[in-house]
Amino acid sequence: MIKWGRFTTFLGLVVMIFAIVISTSSMLYTKIPLGLDLQGGFDVLYQVGNPNQTITPSDMSATVAALENRVNKIGVSSPSIQVQNGNRILVSLAGHFNQVQARSFLSEEANLEFKSPHGKILMTGKDLESNAHYQANPTTSAPEVAVQFKNAALFQAVTQKYLHQPVSIWLNNRMIDNPVIQDVITTGQATISGSSSMQSAIQLANLLNAGALPFPLHELSSTSVGPTLGQSALQSTLLAGAIGVTLIFLFMILVYRLPGLIAVIALVAYSYVLIAVFAGMQITLTLTGLAALVLGIGMAVDANIITYERIKDELRNGKSLQSSVIAGQRKAIRTILDSNMTTLIAGIVMYGYGTGDVRGFAVALIASIIVSLLTAVLLSRTLLLQFTKARVVKNPWLFGAKRKVVNP
């Protein structure tokens, strides 16, 4: 006799899964940050300081902090700044922006000095507030940078002492302005002229706000990906993944029939939860990460195949459908856990010792294994057991076995 209560519960779970997936998948996908190989960008490997210079871990931390400040001024999403081999820093920026200006801005020094007519340093960029900004000269419309000094009394003393004398402004040992002090300034506000364009004035303001780098950066290597190439790679990878997943779904349905269909439902839930994990944890998705996600689907299918083959063995031994499903699931779980644990250990080792794309692959692989145990294994087992106990189907052939009527 069909147990309609269990069958209704089964259908309710399936409808709920697809309703959630269809209504929120696109929103979650748009929240996943994409790596530079998928949306364009660049990465640059810098050596900090000169080859004969001793760089301590605290020096590296200060340099990384300065770079993070500058990256924030550029306004890119999900930047990656990693220390490598003691005195090297890898900066990866993904998104749509002027790559030439960004690379120049990252490594350019911001050593600002105000000098007397005799070359004495009166003030430096450290005396400025972090609120420098572009403005147009009200008379000539020439681009200027408005600055505010932290100590207005100090700036007042300088303007008073050097009244009607030139106080030159130097940036990275290059004089960019040589204004004559016309009045005593008490507010601590001043302007820096000499910029060739509005864009150069904005960049100078950003440099002053970001501060000087503790050590010079020497570029060792770089990789640049245009936004068009990144978008093309994303589309090609998604197409390849869709084809692979479709073939997996067809294989499961054709070979294992009803259990295969249930496995497909669980795999849809697996893919959705994995997308939600990447979006919620803001894990940057790269080409290698996408490959790991497709591989994760294959691994989740392996777990279902092991279970279904155990169920078929039980059916061949003459057991009922319900008994075969319960026994097959119980006998398969140990093998599934062992195979996933070995892959999980490999992923943890890759993450611990790898860098760059290897780490991205490892993160996606570890996440896919954990999620597959929760959805493609646990959810699939729950749905299959619920469906079997509903006694809607009695023919073992629909479970991938030979045509033979077995009492439920």
C-alpha cells in the first residue's frame, strides 16, 4: 500500500529545493568575487627594498599595510596581497580599472617635502591630514591639490618666517611647485599646483592620502588579463562545466533510473549550497576554482554510485526494496567517508604549502568535499529512503537492477 504521507513529504522536499534554487541562485552568483583570470586584472610580484638591504617581518607587515591602503584608494574588490619568500609581495587586483595607472600608483613613492629657499626641510608628507583632494584654481582653472596640515600652528610659523619668500614643494626628489608665501596662513590649509592634468592631480592627492611606502618596491614579474579575455574564459569554462554536469546527470538517470534522478536533485542542492558558501564567505572564484567545483560534482556522484551499487547487490540477494536501500546505504557510508577524507587531506596539504592558483583550487576542493557530505550524500540518502518507504515503486528495475518483482 502506498504511504501517501511519506510521498507527500518527499515531493514537498523536492519542490522546496527547486523553489529556493530557482529564486535565489542568480542573486548569490553575482555576489561571488571573481579572480583576475575570470574578470580581468593583473598581478605583480615586487621585491621589497634593495637586494643588500635587511628586511624584517615587521618591515614586511608595514609595507603590506601601506599597499593595502593604496589598494583601497584604487577601489577594486577582493584584492589579494601575499608575502612570499620573506622579502617579496604578490599583489593581485581583479576588476575593471586603468591597469597602467594602478600599477604606477602601487609602487610610486610619496616622499613629499617642503623646503626653505636654502634647501632646509621644513615639513614632510607626514605632517598632512589624509584628506588631500583635487580642486580647480578659481582664477586660472588649473588643477591643484588642496591639503590640510595636522599642526596649523607649525604651518603658520613657517609662512610667517618665510613671508614673501619661495617655499619649494618636492615629490620624490623632484620639485613640483615653488610658490612664494604671500600671506601668513593660520588655518593650516594650502594648495599644491604644478599638476599637468586633473587626473594627475587626483593621483597625487591619492598618493598623499595613502602615505609613503616604507621601502622602495622593485617589480620582478607581472601578469595582465584584459576584461574581454577574462569574460571569454569565464564563458568557456561555464559552458564546459555545464556540458560536463549535464552528461553526469544523464549518466546517473540512464544507469540508476529513479535513484539516479534523486541523486540529480541532491546534486542541484549541492551546487546551490556551494555557491552560497562562496558568496557568503566572499571566496574569490578563479578558473582553477571552477575546475575544482566540477571535480567536486564528480566526487559527489562517486558517493552516490557506491551507494547504489551496494543497493543493487542487496536486491540481487533477494531482499526487498526498503531493506536493500537501508542495508546498501549502511554498507556504503564507510567507503564514502574514507575516500572523501583522503581527498580532504590532500586539499589541506595543497592549501598549506601551495600559493596562488594552487591555493584557490584547494579552497574550492575542500569546500566541495564538505558540502558534498552534507547534501549529495546526506540529502540523497534521506530523499531515497523517504521515497522507498512511501512504497510508490515496487519494481527493482527502476532502481537499476534486473526486472524482478520483489515484495516491498
